[in-house]
Amino acid sequence: MTAEEAQKVFDLVKANAAARRGFGVPPTHFPDALRIGVLVGVEGDEVRLEAHFMDCESCREPALRLLKQVGLSPQAETPALQVSCAQARNALFRYFEQGRELTQAELDHLNACASCPQHFLGPARSARYHELAESAP
């Protein structure tokens, strides 16, 4: 992501936060600083996001549902509609905070990208593994 694209993302998130405050909308589940860092690919914020998913009970259920959904999604060799990491990550934040379902293009991105699934689905894979290990005789 270029510096210009990062600035556009930052401006969009900042305007969104101001609009939420102006309409009395409660704060989002993820802090704006974390969201911006993850959208532009700041490694420290990506690691903080993973830690959040490992610790947050309210994110666990949607993450496990998403993991199953991604696993069932057909793996497109070349997605018909390319989605950038920032677009897919923004959709994932909306999924976790608002329950909005992902489009097929966003699911295709999760199947094709080397980075996004690690940060958004890695903790769910770990949680599922531990649940299976605990239930095994």
C-alpha cells in the first residue's frame, strides 16, 4: 500500500469515527488506531489484532463461523473481482462488529491471500484445535 492509499484509509476511518460520534453511535468494538494499523498492514497492530481474537469471547463464535464459511467456499484460482487486503480487512471488521456477511470476492481473497487469513482466522484455527483436543478421549 502506498503512502497516498494509507492516507486515504486513515482519512476515511477518521471521518467515519467523527460521524459515529455525531450521531450518538456507540464506539466500535475495535479501537480506531488498531483498525487503521491493520488496514494499512502495520505488523504490530496485526499482532495486537490476533491477540484480541485469542482473548475475546464475543469474537470467538463469529470467527469460528467464518473459518467454516471460508473452508466451504470454493477456491477460485483467479477471483473474478479482485479485492485488496484493505477492502477485505474492512469487510472483516464489519463482519465482526455488525454481523455483515462477506461477499464471495472477499471470501475468495481470504482463500488466496497469504496475510489476511493468518491475522483474522489464525486464532480461530488455534481455538478450534484446542476445543477438539479437549474433547478427545
